[in-house]
Amino acid sequence: MGWTVSHGVNNTRSATTIHNLARHLAHVLPAAEWRAIEHVFGRRSGDPFKVPPVEAGRIAATLRAAAKHRKMPADWAGLAREFAESAERAASAGQPWKWS
């Protein structure tokens, strides 16, 4: 199974890739910040979902911070930035950030 994400994520990402990104995010973010985005990146089901625009903006900021963390590997930081840009585009457009 893979995830297609709206607003500019270039390719469908496998569930394994998202799971691995989630592990890195959980490792570098403070617990409260991880809990605020876990419902997106720590999903157990493959059911489509939408993130409201305001929340997508907050998630974008959190992902940017995680990408800059000194313990975040460069390749995973790049993926975190890609998701941050996508979430920010959705938020800026006032549209939900869609995962399907």
C-alpha cells in the first residue's frame, strides 16, 4: 500500500517509507510535538483522510523543525521538508491536506 498526498508530494510513498519517517520524527521531536503529528505519520490504517488547513500549517512548521534537527539523517530530512512544503501549500490555499 502507498500514500498519495495532495499539494505537491512528488510520488506515491509506501506505507513503509511513511512508517520509517515517523520513527525518525519521533526520535528528533519533543514528545508533545510528536503527539501533535502522530495521527498523520503514525497511522495504522490505510484509509484516506484529510487534515484541516490550519492544522496542516502547524504540521508544516513541526516538520521543518524536525528536518533541521542535528540527529535527523539528511535523506529523511529531505522527505520531511517535502511533506512540510506540501502541508504548507494546502494551508496557504485554505484547503485540506489530503492523504489517500
